[in-house]
Amino acid sequence: MRYTALLLALAPALVGTAALASDITLLAGCANKVFNEISRTHKWSGKAPAACPKMIVVEKRTDGVLVTAWATRRVEGGWVRTAFSGAMGYGELASKKELAKAGRDIMARARRLERCLDSINSVNDPLECRDRATKSYAAGEESGVENDRIVWLDDDGRHTVIGYAYGNTTATPSPPADLFNGQELPPGMIIDLHMNR
């Protein structure tokens, strides 16, 4: 009986999961706007671009910049969090032509990842992607179930990864842990785009 009640509590969240997979291209577009800002100003303002969720983290790596954007939404019976993480090299950020080409590549890869996520949610088939899923249970003062999935393209292309989580626990406002593993770049810090060219 207890398991039946848990399944009934998660059912509305599962219904809303497929509809929110379309956030991936929006989040990828937001990441591209951040890359454009960094290319133009050589720093990140720390402010989310217009029409983007406020949850954006920029990480400086040795070979380029990593941007992670995510949105958490309440759905009946729980929440859904979608996240997108993409990277560009310093050389791509320094050249307008390379920046535009890399931006198109990020959007194309995001659409492919979105198709994979839709397929995983509907028929549990990752198509051309790889994925890793975890399910965790919370017990104590607050109980519930949280499902996390990381999806990436099974090729040697640019770093583009999506995170997809849903559950009926309290959603955490922190970045998706599997997509962001470094130090957040503080706003206003100058980024030398001519490194490693």
C-alpha cells in the first residue's frame, strides 16, 4: 500500500517530465548568449541574459570556458530540473567567425540531446546518446524520491551535456552537481581569450 501511494504521488511529476525536455534548446541558447557576452567584453557580468533563467554558472578551464544553465519548475506533485552545460575554447571566443560556428554547433548538439532525452522519457531508448541515471530516496523529516539523469552524445565532439532530474523532494537551488565540478567564475573577472591559441 505504501508503494502504491508513492507511485501515485510521482505520477503527476512523470507526466510533466516529457513536456519540459524542450527547455534544453532554450538553455543552450542562453549558454550561447553568455559565450557571446564573454567574447564581446572578455568577462562575464554575472547576470543572466534576457529571457533566460537566472541560474547560470560560468567556469574557467585551462582550455576554455564552460557554461551551465538550468531551470527548476514546480509540477503537480513535485518538481523538474533541466540543465544544459556546454564549452567553448578560448580561440573560438576570440574570433567572431569561430564563435558563430561554435554557437551553431552547440545548438545542433542540444537538439540532438533533446531528441535523445525525449526518446529516453518515452521508450527508454537513448538513441545516439549515452546516459547515466540515479535514483535516491530521502527519509526522515522529509521523505521522497529524486531521479537524476545525465545525457551526453556518444562521440568525440564538443562538451555538451544535459542533466534532467525530477522528484517529489524539495528541489535544491544549487547547480546540478554532475555538470559543474569546478570553481564558479566571479562576475567581472577578466578572461584572457588569447590563451592556448
